[in-house]
Amino acid sequence: MSLGTAELDPVRPLADRMRPRTLSEYVGQGHIFDPGKPLRSSLERGRVHSMLLWGPPGTGKTTLARLVAACVDAEFKAISAVLAGVKDVREAVATATHIRQVHNRATVLFVDEVHRFNKAQQDAFLPFVEDGTIIFIGATTENPSFEVNNALLSRTRVYVLRPLTRDDMDSILQQALTDTQRGYAGKVTVVPEALAMLAEAADGDARRALTFLELAVDLAETDSGGGRMVELATVAEVCSGSARRFDKGGDLFYDQISALHKSVRGSSPDGALYWLTRMLDGGCDPVYIARRIVRMASEDIGNADPRSLRLALDAWDAYERLGAAEGELALAQAVVYLACAPKSNAVYTAYKEAREDARSAGSLEVPLHLRNAPTGLTKALGHGRRYRYAHDEPDGYAAGEVYLPQALQQRCYYRPVERGLEIRIRDKLNRLRQQDIEARRKG
């Protein structure tokens, strides 16, 4: 169950040299890889299946694929969907077929960033996964439900890899500092505060942690004994400008904007502020966030507090005028206000129901009394006849008048909630509807 000695080449980057060679060296992903878990047990028995590894960068997807091959004594072949095409897939399969026939060995075909392959390229794997020519392992940072064909998805098991924890980061860094062959044992000392900063700046990404460590070691001064001491200032320089994880347009992007929206909807100003700052820290376009804030004002606050929409637009305008830093505070003010405001999705719900009727009910005619009558002909045809001008009616309301097509006259789309200004709106509409009932009863 070892990956051999190829990892010992000192010219290779530290992150590659420190790649785990055995199951015992693998750090993190305890939810799928702790002793007794199905995947761990399967590998310890030398049995394996095709799988998809879904998780953010630096969480061990490539390493796990290599360990799978080592555990079952299989040939390991890796291709990248960024660079490869169908021709490369066919060549890899041909090699796997030859190895199977001549050496009676299985081949683990690891496809990095499999979500970059189109449908035809993904389909090319199917018959060979089906007949066992290859053990297929795909790695993706995107949701495989959206990015991987159903046919391929049904032939694999999906394992979700999570960002590594702070304890995981500490373990990985300590391994690099104590490993005598691949790491810095006896050669490098890192002050505790600097080590803590490295673990924090890595943001759950093992590759990032080891890359930062390697850079810090390269910059560190050599002491009188020939070793190197990595100080806090050196690590701070290496880690400066490192942003939190935020993949523009990917799953994490939508997860974070979803968290912001749901924090506002759930009346959590603290949650809303945190996700707003996470997105800004990760490099999200503030104008995109401003647009989403305006949407929140309409969708989740609506007429319970109509000032929310105006405030959201003002925040957008303030950002456009002030730019980053100063303008971001206006966005923060808006999300806090929206989170604290009374909530109503009554307009949003009404809009969706009315839109569905508009799409599904056909081209219903406008009632005659509501039609425009600019000419003698249209008047003769009855357009506008018996229309009641609301301003001429008692209290400015034409009780009993109808404004929907005949087939939809029983529809009630807008149902105000008992929160904020909509309490008063609801009371008014209930009063007007009661007048309608009485007027129609008399009529």
C-alpha cells in the first residue's frame, strides 16, 4: 500500500514530495476515510470501485486516487480534462487494455477536473467503466449533479471531500517539518506564531499550506548552524494578499451568495455581514452583490417595508460613486437593514402565480369595459363602455368592478402577510373586498 520512492526527488515542490504514500499518512476526510468507514475498509481489503471525488482544491483528491491504485496494485494513469481530448482518452484506454491482457493488472484512470469534459468526452469512458477495463476516478471542484453525465454518474460513487480543518493543517505542516527524507527535519525551525499563521492562511488547502511553507523557508535567513529559522514576519510576507476561497461562477460562488440571501431572509444581520464580507474578501464583484441586494429587497421584504428597495438602490448608487472600501460600507448598511426589516414574500409569490396564469391560460381577451376607445369604431364596438372611473366613486373606489379576464375573476394573487406595513395593506384590501362582495350582492 505504498506509492514507492518516486516522491523523494528533492527537486520536486514540497507539496508534491509530501504527498501521502500510505493510508496511514493520509490526513483529513475522516467522514469517508477513518478506520471502519466503507471506503477505507474497501481499500484495506484491496477492493475498489469507480468513483467521483468532489471537493475544493487541496483536499486530497489526487492523492486519494493514487492511494486507491496503490492499494489494489493497479497501474495509475492520470489525464487532465483541461488539456486532454477524446484521443487521449482512447490512448489511455488502449494502454489499460494492453496492461490487462499482458500483465493481468487493472488500471486506475484518474481524470482531473472531469467537469471540463463535454458530454461526448465523458461518454467515451462508459463502455470501459462498464466492462472493467478501467477503474475510473474523476476529480471535480464542481457539483457532479450538474457537470457530469447521468450515465457516468450512475456508474460511479460520489465522495464529497471537505476543506481540511485547522488540526489537519497543523498535522500536515508538522509532517513536512519532521520528515527526514522529503521534508525539513533538522534543517528548518518555524516559530509557533508563524506556524499558526501558515495553517490559517492555507484556508483548508493542503497544497497551499505546503507551498506557503516552502516559500517561507526559501526566504528565511540561514543561522550559524546552517539551519533556517522561519519568523512571523517572513510568513506574513508570504501570506500577504491571500484571499479566502471563492471560485467566481462555481459552486462555492453560488453557495456563498445563497448564504447571504438566506441570512437576510432569516433576519440574521450577523450572518448577512459575515457572508457579505466573505464574498468581498474573496474578490466578488461588489456590483453583482449590489444587484442581489436589490433583489432581496423585493423578494423577501417587499411591501412589508418598501423603504428597503430604496435603501438597496441607494447603497448601489453610493458604491458606484465612492468605489471600493468606502462604498462597501453602504452595501453593509443595506444588508443589515434588510436583515432587520419585517419580511414578506407576498409580492414575489403573487408575481409568480400571475406569471404562471399569463403563460398557461392562453391569450385571454381584455374585458370590454377595460379596453381603450380612442376612435368612434372602437366605441361602437363597446370598448370602454360601462367603465367606472374610480376617482368619481365614493372614497375613490369602484366597489364591485372587475379587472381580470372572465376566466380568472376568482384569482387572488397578492396576499399580504401580518408583518410590517403589509398589516395595514392587508386590512385595506380586506375592507375593499368586503365592499366588492356587498356591491355584487346588491347588483
